[in-house]
Amino acid sequence: MSNLVEYAKKELDYCFPDKSDKLQQHAIENVLELLETFSEQGHSNLSAPYVLKLFGRLAHWKPIKPLTGEEDEWDEARGENNTQQNLRWFSVFRKNFDNSTAYNIEGRVFIDKDGYGYTNRDSSIPITFPYEVPDKPDFVNGCRLGKIMYGFTPDEDLKLKSTFKLCSEIIQINELKKGETVRI
């Protein structure tokens, strides 16, 4: 057994001591199998990060190279606007066969007051080609029905992003410390 797999087993045992959860145990077995294969491949400090990055993008169904917007990247047109979905990244669309109308429907993920993420019509962002699909979307503290919801990370003050302008005509952004409130 490699040092990596031995370390992983100890860490997984520490983090998930309850062996009765069958789903968790199945996930652990799968992770250990992947780590065993990775370990057997004998990667160096140079090749390991490269392989992990490639694997991570492909495992998340993300393209490795930027989208080009070329015709062979698009699915068949549908609907009255001839909307097409990109075949290399499922959240990119365009209308009327025109790359200047391209947009990513998961460009922003809003975080509500309870810390849950959601997307909505304000999640779309316009894109240009070549388009590098980001590792993560832009996370924004969310608003619904024009009400801004504030939240905090455990140890840091929250910095609200200017993308709130897209959600509400009335905008008031205050920098708050943990425990402070604002009335709108």
C-alpha cells in the first residue's frame, strides 16, 4: 500500500468514523480505488498536479481548452430564437446562430441567507469567444424579490459584489461586521 493510500485511509477514518453509513462507505471505497490507481502511476511533483487538473475538469464534464464558438461546437437550433446549446459545455447557449449572443446560464450562483446556492435568470452572463470555462462560477450573496440577503463566512467579514445591480433597481450595499444588521 502506498503512503498516499495509507494517509487517505487514516484521514477518511478520522473524518467518517460511522461505518454504518453504506453510501459513505461506498464513496470511500471508490476514492481509495482512484487513489490506488493514481499512486501506482508513479507521478512526480511535476506530473501529479497536471494529471489531477485534467482529471478534475473531465470528471466535472468541463472542457480542457477554451470554447471556440465554431459551428461544430453547437447542437441543433431549437425554438423561435433558434437557440443552440454548446456541445462542449452544457451551460453555454447562443441565439440565431450568432456568437455575439452567447451566454453562460451558470455564470453566477447566488447564495441565500442560509448559505444554499441557487441559480436564476440573473445567473446568465454574456460571453465572448474564445471562452475559458471557469473552474467555479462567480458566487454572489443572493437577493430575491429585490431583498438583499446578507451572510458571513465563519471568520471573515463578507464583501458584497457589485453584481447586485443586476438583481434590483434599488441598491444599497453596506459593509457589515458579523452581528450587524441593515434595514431596507
